[in-house]
Amino acid sequence: MRNQLLMKALKLFGFILIAFLAFTFLQLSSCNSDDKEIATPIFLTLSDHSLPVVRITIDEKYLWSEDSGLFVVGNNGAEYAGQIANYYQDWEFPSYLSYWKNGEKVFIDTVGFRIKGKGSRAKPNKSIGLYWRDKYGKGKLKEQIFDNYPLEEFDRLRLRTGGSDGERTLIKDAFITRIMEGKTLFETASSKICVLYINEQYWGLYIIREMLNTHHFRNKYELDRNFIDILQGFPDYPGVDDGTADQFVNEVLPLFLYEDLSLDQNYEKINELMDLDNMIDYFIAQTYIANVDWPGSNMKWWRSQNNTEFNKWKWIFFDVDFGFVLDRKEILWLGDYYQVGVENVPFPQIAPGYLLFNALMKNKTFEIKFLERYLYFIEEVFNPTRVNDILKEMIDEIGIEWVMHEETWTYYKNYDQWILILNDMLVFNEERNQWIKPHIEELLETAREE
């Protein structure tokens, strides 16, 4: 598989030449969002793209004007990380959206247009939120957007640039999430790679993603979104993303803080309030991919207040751009239970994220179940052949489109570099898979003997 990826650069040489002949590019001189110069394609029709195409038409003043332009620093900005810019505002403006496959229009709607993300907002190609609302004429999108995912109803979608790892791979977060799909119990956001045009100008590759919020849970599970709780951050002082933290703070958290969970009667109380199988999968996935941007951030859990099928706390898997890094292939941090190579992890600042896990690992039933499930992840979920096939499929989806994309946004890696970085992710998984298995097997053997 690694050799196949490396050979793709040579195989696409002819396509690269064609791309240069077919396109005229206005060079991006910097990554300053006030620089409106972007690449403009010629000789291109919608049918020329192998990927679905999203076309957005929006008043230019909502993009470039000093007082309301979402793509510029401007003079009416909000503050983020010491910087003030228009693109840090939560403004929403109307736009026209159409979606095309194989050159044929699938739908056209009027939607709200927002900028999404945090630090990535400062980059020229920003992540975008699309919002269906009654005031725009249609409160929902009723189309199947994602392959192998039957949901056909959405209130909002996100066009993602790849987040913290965007200019290196674009697809890492979506790739790692696809590894989990169909094999794990926690909540994930489906994805689809597309090409974006804004006001008829080519805007490069984007990832269409679900937004994992109360709208998602209502549409997917037919839940009342007014009775959904979504919490985030450290469990000892959870932030409220939606709903309320009252039940968690008053009923769940005290069991972890003040009860001995090694005792089965206390463990069973937790089991009645939290989906522990779901939690096991979540902590395995995050620790296997060696995501150092977690659990200090990007940790969310949710439940329904009034639906008995969904009233146990479950976990949300998102923003894993810091996973699958080759230099961290021999790090294993299982909270207080087991640590190898954590010198390069911001420990103990983010250790409170393991509060729930640390308490539960004192229970023999949970400990053995966790380690047995970890072996399943190693052998099945992260099976190198399976992971390689998933990445190869995504690379094949993109194909020549990457050349057009990185020529448009020159701070992205060129095709050869891109393939090498993707190859490193496969090396990470292959070598980590072999390295981590003996550790888990030894821990499991010890747990069973005690």
C-alpha cells in the first residue's frame, strides 16, 4: 500500500501537465485574508469534476466589505486569541446554494452562510457553516448527502477545510472518522469530499460534514431537541454546549468523586446512568490514535432527558486532527492506569480529562472489558489492511483535484508532499498496531490473574 501511494505521484504527472495547460492561476502572495486574489479556473465545467460540486452565490459585500465582509480583517471585527477581525464574528448572511453530481444539479436552496472554526478562520479558504431556516424558505434539507448513511434530513452542514491539519492533508479528521464508522458505538460525523465554487470562482476542495448538535440527534434518532443535553470539557467542571448539566453534576459526578467504583454495587449505579460500552469505545479510539489535543479539549458527551433508549450518557468523537502523528506512535496514555512515553504529552495539565476513566478502571469488570475491547480495536478497527484501503479510497476520490486545489491555495502541500504525509499516517498505524498490542495483552493477562 505504501508503495502504491508513492507511485501515485508519478502516475499523475500527465494530469498535472494538463492541469497547468488548462488553468490560469493568479498567484496567492500571502495567507492574509485581506488579499482577495484567488486562483481563477478557465476551460472548466461542472462535469469536469469527478467529485460533487457545491456552488454558493452570495452578495460580495458579505465577503469583502470592511464593515460586514466575512473574508477580511475589516473594521468591525470580534476578538479571538488576541486578534480582531471580521471573520471571527458569528454573522450569518443569506446565500444561494446548489449541489451538483456528475454535472447534474441535485438541489438548490437559500441558506444561511457563516464562517466556522477557531484559528483556521484566519486562513483564506475558511470553513463554512450552511444553515437551513424557515426564514430562507426551507427549514430543512431533504437529500441523502453521505454515502452508506441513510439519513436524508439536515438542518445544517459544514464545509470544512481540514482544521488544524488542513494544509497538510485536508482529509485527516474525515479519514480517522471513517475508520470508526460501522465498527464503534460513539457518535461520529459523516463526511463527503467535494469541490466548492463561490460566486463562480473555484474555491478548492472541502469536506462536507454533519454538525453534531441537537439538530443532528433530532434528525437521526427522532429525539426532541429541547430535551437533549450536550456537555463538554473536563468532567469535574463540565461546560454546557446545549441543554443542562444538572443531572450529570448532581447524580453522576458524585459517584465518581466520592464512591469506590471497585465495588460492584457502585459500578452498577454508574452503569444505569452512563453507556459504559460507548465510553470504552471512545477512550480506546482516542488513546489509540494518540490524540494530544484531547482530553484537554474536544471532549463532549450527550444524552436525551426524556427518551429511555438514549437517556444514558454517550460520547461524541470529533476534531481528531492531532491524531495519527508518526512521532507519537509509541505513546500510550491510559490515565493513571498505564503510561508509556507521555513525556511529550502536556501532562498533568489535561489529566482531569481522565477523571471518569481513572475511577472506572479500578473496577475489575470494567478493566477487563476495556482491555478485551482494545484488542478488538487493534485487530479489527485499526487492522492495517482495512485502514490502508480506507485511505486509498479517499485518495482515489480526490485524484487530480488535489493538483487544482494546491495550485489555488499555495500554502497547501504539493501532490508529492501530500502523498508522503498520507503515507506517514499509514506507517503510524502499521507500526503502532504492532507496538501497542503486546502492551494491551500483558495488561489483560495481569488483570485476569488478579
